[in-house]
Amino acid sequence: MGDLSLKGLAETVLPHRTAEYIGGFCEKLMGEGLIEPSDLLKISKEAIENKLSTHAAFNIMEMADTMSLRGALEKGGRDAGPKGTSTRRSRSRGRKSRNKRGRRGSPDNHRGHRRPSAPPQEKPALWAAVESNDQEAVRRLLLEGTSPEETYCGWTPLMKAAEENSVEIIKLLIEANADLEAKNRKQRTALSFAAAPSMKRPTAVQAMRVLLISGASTASKDSEGLTAKERAAKEKRTEAVELIEEFKAKNVS
């Protein structure tokens, strides 16, 4: 399972779901910072459940399917099918069907002629450098002319840097004219991610200060109609709420 994209993992673990459901389901997960299968294992089950249960876009079935994906990863793919059907057993059946003439044929016939999953999207070099907090690589790539707007799964490098509280990298991206108001698939901006980072990461207070001073809008709303301050309040991130209020008060006076 190590080479599967999030969509590929979902198609393997949830063969009974439609292609339309899988596509929408994966988009929702990516919107919450779960971009690759490995992201499902970076935090506890409780943190995932708490995060998604408070998110209006996730219903009970999607919550259960998310836990199924995590469970399959934890067990190395041995429990990847419904009702305990394992991918290992499915592969074994597939080999037998190829070796015995007159049987059902290849494993592709097993589960409703599933379409092969698309290869995982490759991370752009700049995005990968931001993710690994490689300041020198970010500086070099920007000097070489790499666009600061290159996205990965709908996220700009500035969004990732904001969520990770990578202040120096944020400054480099802003100097390279990165769009402060760019939005991901959930219509969240870099300021929104700094104020309320995904998957229970700590509030990126320093990143918020740099973004606010640089002109990031506090009025921009995400797909739930929430500003950065409102999302922070919803997630009980008091420090982020107070910082935005303080900044707005200073700029009014």
C-alpha cells in the first residue's frame, strides 16, 4: 500500500463505494490536511475523530470510511476489503484465477471492474522544500524563477508554510509576490491555516503576525462561511482570536 495515493488507497479499501463518492470523499480529506495516506497515521485516532466530527461536511459514513483507511494502513493492508476481506487474500485469489484456465480471470474482475487508480500527484520542488522547512532550497528555487503559486492538492506553498509556522519561509514567499489571498479547495487562505492549522497542530501565531502585517485579509471567508477569526473561535484557539482582534483594533485607531 506504500505506493498508493489517497484516492488509490480509498479505491482499494472501499471497493463498494462509487467513483463519485471516492472523489468527493478524498477531496474532503485533502481539505483537512490529509493529503497522503501516511497523513492518516501522523496523529491519533481520537484526534482524527475529534477533527472530523466537528466538521459539518463529514457525515457518519465518511467518518467510518476514514477510520477504515487508517485501520488498513495500520495493519499493512491486510484488512483492506469489506467485512474483513484482505488485499493479500484477494491477490492470492487473483493469482489462482490467472493460473487456472476457465476461471474468472484477472483480479480486475473481482470487484466490479474498478478503474485503475491515477498515479499520485508529484509534489512540486518548491512545495516539497517548504514542507521540509528547507529555507535554502526555497530561496534557491525562487531565485531560479519557480512560481510561488505552484500548488499541491490545491495548497499553495504559502498555505503550507503558514500552517507549519515557518516564518522565514513565509517572508521569502511574500517577497516573491506569493498571493496572500489564494484559496485551497475549501476556500481557506494562508491566514486561515495559520489561525487554525489542520489536524490539531499548534496555532501558528508567529506566522499570523507576518501575514497580518503583510496585508492578509481578515474578512476572507472559507467554504463554511467562516473568517480566520471565526474558524479559530470554532476550534477554541483563543490566542489566534485575540491576535486578530488586537491587530484590527490597532489598525482602526
